[in-house]
Amino acid sequence: MADLDRLVEQIHQCQRCRLYKTATMAVPGEGPADADIMLIGEGPGFHEDQQGRPFVGAAGHLLDELLASINMTRKDVYITNVIKHRPPNNRDPMPDELGACRFWLDQQIERIKPKLIVTLGRFSMQLAFSGVSISRIHGTPKKIGDIVYFPMFHPAAALHQPRYRTLVEQDMLKIPQILADLIDIDPGGDDPAQPQQLSLL
Ligand code: URA
């Protein structure tokens, strides 16, 4: 079994935090094992929890539209979340849950080796940007090590608040150029050499 498949199997068995007890099933993520782009959301919602697949509800439909706007489909990207089991009633993930689940995300990143990680929302943004507001830094790429991180608002925010919709659409349209320019993005100032632990821990 390929490395990534084995990892997915392990995530399905995960009991590293309390969330497996209330979830229907884990949502490890999906996409090509050699994807250049990885999209990282927050955690499974109702539909994802039922189907075991990421972004299959309303936010997922918007994500499909956003990908189509840059001539991509889900088959071109690896999609996952910082949390692999649905929190009860879609509450925010707790710091210890984020810490426990980081174990899996790090291994996914290590195996897939994406060139670009698009963070969707404030939780996955913490992988590369801490102590800053998403309103200030969305749409601004940052290179850490070999990976460019690109923070965007979560598609669900765009569904609930129309003013975010334009921002999400505009940020998505920047991605093709970022991919083209990848090697030209400076590893800015005092960035650490490796992504930091989530600042919420
Ligand atoms: N929201 C997320 O952050 N992830 C999903 O998989 C679905 C909705």
C-alpha cells in the first residue's frame, strides 16, 4: 500500500483526541498524492462527517466554483482540514484537538510535498501566520522552507457574508500567477525555517 493510503487508513482509526467519539467517521482528505497545491480547511461539517470526504457541503460547492475560476477541479489539488473528525455541532476545534491532529497534517504535507498550501480560514492560517488578522494578510503569499503558504478566507465566510465573497474570488484568481512565480517569492525577513506549531496550542 502506498504511503499516503496507509496514512489515510491510520487517520480512519485515529483516537488521538475526543472527537472520534462523537463523529460518524474521519475525513482524512483526498486528492492526488503528488499534488502541487494543498488546500487546508478547518474541519469536517455535517455532510463531510456523513460521507468521509472534505468540502462536500455548501462551502465545498463554492470551493468547486472557485477552483473552476482558475480552470482547476478537485482532481488537481489535495484537500484536507486541520481537524479530521467533526467537532460536535460544528464548534471550533479546541487547542488540544488541533495539537493532536497536527500529527496527521504534518505527515500529509511531508508525503505530498505540495509547492503551495492554500489555507482556508483562520485555523489553518495559523500553520504559517500567527498573531495576525486574516483580514490583514489574506491574499498575501509567504514562503517558509520549500512551501509557499497563501491565506484565504474560508469559503463558508464568503457564503455567510457577501463582502467576503469578492475577496475570496479575487484571492483565488491570484493562484495561477503565484504558481508561476513560485521560485521568485522571498522567504521574508524573520520567518522561521519551518512552519510553526499552531499558535493556539
Ligand atoms: N469546512 C471545512 O473547513 N472543511 C470541510 O471539509 C468542510 C467545511
